[in-house]
Amino acid sequence: MRTETRNGEQTRRARLRIQLAVHAARIARGEPHPMHRRSRREDGMTPRILVATLGRVGSDAALRAAAAIAAAHGATVDVLTVLEPLPIFDAGFVPTVIPYEDIERQRRDELLARVRAQVEEIAGAANGWKIALRIGSPAHAIVDAARQPHTLLVVLGIGRHEPADRIFGNETAIRVSRLSSVPVLAVAPGHGALPSRVIAATDFSPSSLRAARAAASLVAPSGTLTLAHVAPTLEADATLAESWEGRYAESVAIAFERLRRDIDVQPGVCVETVVLRGDAAVELLALARRTNAGLIAVGSHGFNFAERMLVGSVAAKLLRTARCSVMVAPADRALRARHAEGLGTVEEQMAAVMAVRSTPPRPAIPAH
């Protein structure tokens, strides 16, 4: 029995050493995803920023941020407000929609008047911003509006001032970030200017590369961009763990250098790198507090429900708890489609997630 146990342990260690060697080789050969960044102004079209608001104080910072970003990038600003239909329940407790046109017309008029007043107060009377109203689900309306050509960014407030602001608050921001094809910026109260300190969390995946690029474009002149990687912890004997740590540190250093070369940083902006350990959301929030960062940028991985139950979502945790602004860059189109369509039965989804969790963690540098 002891011989079998010893042989099994030796086999496990041999397999892990092979996995580490393969991982190191992949990192050495890997190149960052090209992510061709053709400027949207090269085709003569003006880039567009979409800002969502209900005309309440929780969205003030979002409008100010949109104005600052538009000024920095020569973009136009489109304002979207969404009116959710009032539900009513019939005798069978099935939600329907109130059909009274007078009530709906009054609600629309009041909402538009409130939004126009807010835009005029923040952007000025001659702002040139277009205001549109849609009726339906806020998250789906925002995502649909963001599909218009040349949309660079969706901006909305986190909404922690009053209950009505939660309609465009963190839960809507979470849903929008999971479905949007463009980055989503959730602006915290009092953070309407371009941030002087920005944290870009990276696992060297395509979505975190998008997040780093978007974050670099939002740093204020002479500001600081911190590229932060949260390393996994290996549960193994001391010798094997030390070997793995050394290989992992080397691969991360290479990945950081490639990432620095692949993002567009404005002259005068300082770029730092840091490796953290522990829970990703907790460590990023702590880093933001220590450095007084105004923005944390992360990439979305397009997790569906079953995956979020098992592995969680760093972006969702940050959107729910961060006191600074949070930006989420979209996952690959294939991952967003998988999230929208699902993986089949719950059992199939759970099996797929467990297969992912059993794979040794590694910084995934996409190849050309």
C-alpha cells in the first residue's frame, strides 16, 4: 500500500512538472493578441460615448465623466434614458403592462424634462448632446443602444444615493458589462473627472488587454497607470512550490513587458506593475485604497450563471463594493454568445466549469 501511495505521489509530481514546463514554454513563445486598434476616426466618423441616466443625482458623476472623456478624445455624447413600464398583476398573478396612455405619457414627459435639466446643468445649454428615451429593460436598452457604430464606451453611475438610482446602479452595470460589446464605465459619486491614478487588473487574457488599453486612454495627464496581476497560490510541498513560483514570476515579468509595449500610454503618464496574492477582488480594492486610485479596470470573461456560481466574478464584486469607479472591458464575442445561449443543462455547465477549475492556473498570453 505504501509503495502504491509513493508511486502515485511521484506520478502526480511528474505530471505537475510537465505541466509547469509546458506552461513556461507557452509563455515564452506567446505574443499578445494583436487586437488591431484602428482609430475610429480614421474612417472620418466621430467616436461616440453613450451615457445612461435617469436625471437624478446618482448619474451626475457619469455625465461629468462622459463630458471629460469626450473632450479628451474628440467624441460626441449621446444620452440615453430608459422608462420601465409599470407592471400590474391580473387575477392569476401574471405581470402585465398598464395600458393607460395618459399615465405613460406623463411619466415619459417628466423623465425627459428631468434628464434635459440635468444635461443642461452639467454640460451647458449649448451642449449638442442628443437625448433619447427608450421603454423597456434598462440593461437590454443600454446594450442595444451601444451597438450603434463608433460607440467607444458606455458610461453610467453606480447609483448609491437613493433607491431610484439603483435602476441604473451597480446591478444594471453588472448586467450591461456581461452583454456589452464595448467597455462599460460605472462612475462612482464624486469621480467625474479623468482619474490621475488608474489600476488595470490583468490576467493577460484578451479582455484584460482591452481593459488595460481602455484604462490607459482615461488616465489624466501626468497620472499613473498601475498594471496589477493577482497570482494564484499553489498548494504543494515547499520544493515544488518554490520551483513553480520562480517559473511563474519569470513568465509574469515577460507578460508585463509585452503588455506595456502593447498599450497606448500618453506622454507623461507613469506605468507601474505590481503582483498581488489572494482574492482578486479583495486585493484590488485594497490596492485602490492604498494608492487612492480613481478607477479600477478589469476584463469580463463572459461567465454564465453556473460558472459565476463556482468561480465568481471579479468584475461583479468590484461593481458592488468599490468606492472608486470601475470599468469592465468585454469578453470575446464567442464567450458573450456562449453566455447568452448557455452551455446546455445545468449538469453540463457544472461539468465544464469543474474541468476549467482542475486546470493549473497560468497567465494566458494570447498568440498571434
